[in-house]
Amino acid sequence: MRLIRARIDSAALRANLQAIRARAPASRVMAVVKANAYGHGLVPTALALPDADAFAVARLEEAITLRDNGLKRRIVLLEGVFDAAQLAQAAQLELDLVVHQPLQIELLERFRGPRPLPLWLKVDTGMNRLGFRPEEFRAAWERLRGLQPAPLQLRVLTHLACADEADGGATAEQLERLRPLVAGLEVELSIANSAAILAQPSTHASWVRPGLALYGVSPFAAQRGAQLGLRPAMTLESTVIALREVASGERVGYGGVWRAQRASRLAIVAAGYGDGLPRGIPSGAPVLIGGHRAPLAGRVSMDMIAADITDLPPVSVGDRVEIWGSRLAVEELAVAAGTIPYELLCGVSQRVPIELV
Ligand SMILES: *Cc1c(COP(=O)(O)O)cnc(C)c1O
């Protein structure tokens, strides 16, 4: 028996990929599986998505893990490579490389590899993080086109900073900066992350890059995945390991920050910041026990939380507890914890076993 586990619903992952395709029917889908597939497990998630046209990761190590586990499909390395050894390894693994700065072009110019590489030239249209500035774009494009041997493919990508905002003004500005750069080039383009896929059809272009939406979670503060036709893929589930009764006035947990206002019953649940729950989740945030919402009582500790079950039907040691997932939206806990669902999902720690169902 496992006290805590992250149950991953592979049917939900596939349904979300289909929902994304329905939203962007003319685009190919690059499934973003960086950061251990947003906590869902890099290899099981990729293997559960045989219909994705490509996968995207941030770091070379993630791509190596996928290839080591037999993944043959296109893998795009979103941050590219940073030295000649990484480039040689990426070439050997037949990765697609994002090229976002001159250092990477220089590495490619010096590289004498066995075969040409597929490249994605990244242009910075306003995020101001990675990518060539619009005025540098043309020179970078020409240098990449002039590589010997020529790149297997040369595509263009940009990233949106504000796609989740209802007012699409910032996105429109980014598109406006991109448009003249690619006008007249017969080139495949990729712009859209999850929020843009769901809210800004004009960004869909040749390739979309969904991360969060693939996992069934909403990138918008005001909506849940279910409202967007998505199914949450992860249910973080734990177990009641002890029961406790406290008298009115007694305190619970580190610092004694929660104090019973009445005689109370508590369930102690095996989930803590050692499993990835932020310590900042406040008392009152819900967990689900036997289908009923029970508010947290006191601080999150490393291995445990306490939930107030005074108003619940009887609870037993061994009962399952949903921390977030199919019935308790991770979006809701993120709001309570003052964070975003991305951080909660990516934060699920290594000691939590992943079970793909
Ligand atoms: C992480 C990432 C994505 C996916 O973003 P979501 O908001 O999770 O859909 C897309 N593109 C790039 C470049 C990324 O780094």
C-alpha cells in the first residue's frame, strides 16, 4: 500500500490532446513535457501520448531520458545547447534545437556533425527573455541558412508573455512584431502556448506548444480546466494515517497556529512539503476525504497535514484523501496557496510515486 501517490489518467492526457487538436485543427502539436511533464512523469506521459507530433523539453538531460526510454519521435530542445559537447550529443540523439543567441550559431558553424540538424530560430517579440531581437532576426536567419551542411529544417518560434490576459493587446503587439519578419518566408511558425491555443486562434500557426492544457488544467485565473473542456490528468492522493480529537482551545501543529474553536475531530494525512505541498497553504484550504471537503488545520509540515473533519461523516485510518485532482481542482488550491497550478504540479516531489492508469 502506498500512502501517497500521483495517479495519472492516461485517457485524460489523450482526451486533452484531442481537445487541443480540435481547438487548433490546422496545427501540429508539440507536447511540452519539460519539468518531469509538469510533475506527471516525463517518460510515462510521453509514452501515453503516441499521437503527439513532437515533444518539447527545456534541458538536454530530459531529452536524453526520453531517447534512453525508446522515444523515437521529434524532440525539441527549447533552450538549445550551450557547448560543443551538448551539441554533439543533441545531434547524435537527433534532437531539434532552438537557437536563441549568437553563441549557439557559433557552435553550429564550428560543428562538423554526421548529419544536418532541424533548427528553430527563436525571435524575441516582447517576452525579453530568450531569442533574437526583431532587428537581429534576419542576420541570424541568413547565418543559419548558410550553415554547412544546411539545416535539415529551419523553423521560427516565439513565445507569448501575456496570452492568459483577457485583453489581448500585448499578444497583438507581439504578433505585429513577428509579422514583417516572416512575411514572404515559406517557414513553419510556432507561437502558441496553452493560453493562446485556448483563447487566441490567430496565434495557432503551424505548430502549437501546449503544456498546462495537456494536463487538463486551465492557464486562466478565472477558469478551471473542466470549463474549457479539459480533464485533469493528475490526482494527488494520500491517506489518513491517524485520527485525533482536540478540545476547544487546543492548538494543532508547528507553531500552534491553528486553535480549535470547538471540540474538534482531525484527520492526520500523509502529505507535506516533503511531497511538494507548499508550506504556505493556509488553514482553511480544502482537501477531499470520502468526497467531502475538509479544511486544513494548522501548518503544512514535512510529512503531514491535519484536516478538520468535525463536520464530516465518520472517517477511518486508511481512508483516501484527494489533495487535488479530478474532484478538487488544482486551480483552487493554487489560489488558496497564493501560487499558480504550474508550480503546484511541477513541485510534486520525487518521493511521490507516479501511477499511470
Ligand atoms: C513551457 C513552455 C510552453 C508551454 O506553456 P504552457 O503555458 O504550459 O502551455 C510553451 N512554449 C515554451 C517556449 C515554453 O517554455
